[in-house]
Amino acid sequence: MNHWPAYIEVDLNQVRHNVKEIRRRIGPEVTLMLVVKVDAYGHGAPAVARAVLEAGAEQLGVACVDEAAALRVAGITCPILIVGLAFPKASVEIKPPASENAMLLTMNMAADQAA
């Protein structure tokens, strides 16, 4: 099996541009969360997180507590949602994953408020 070296160059200005375009399209009333799990898919989570937050994202998503903690250590202070497993004793001021029941309750409350 041949393995070819891979190279990727991430243009954070383009990342910012893309987030600004998403923000423009969804409007200011929608909360924008960008997922930066697995080190922003290998692009460098702290740098990508800063770029997307500067461009208009309000929240970040990660796969696990360790990723969230690494962002906190890097100085990221926005809300962070763990979209993977979280353990009850792990606490670094991070939102726990939403359970199906909690999500349904939130959706019902939002629907009631909109009605």
C-alpha cells in the first residue's frame, strides 16, 4: 500500500469569511455553534476557535471533556457543548451533552413561547 504525504494549508481569513457568510445568511437571531472537535479536524482547535468566534460564532462544539478543557486552557471562554460522552465528575465549566429528553423539553418550551 502506497502512502502519500498530505499537506493542508488552512487560511483562517477564509474560515472567518465563511463564518461571516453563514452568519449573514442565518441572521443575528440564530445562535451559531461551530464544531472544532478532533483539533478542528486537524487544523488546530485554538486557532480555528478564535477565528470562528471573531467572525460571529457564539458557541463551540467538541467531542469530549479533554477537548473542551484544552480550549479553556487556550483562553477560550464561550459556551462549549460536548457532543460526545461526558462523565458526571468531569467539570471545567462546560455544558454537558443534551439528552434526548432535555432536547425535546427545550423544543417544546420554544414552541410554546413562539405560539
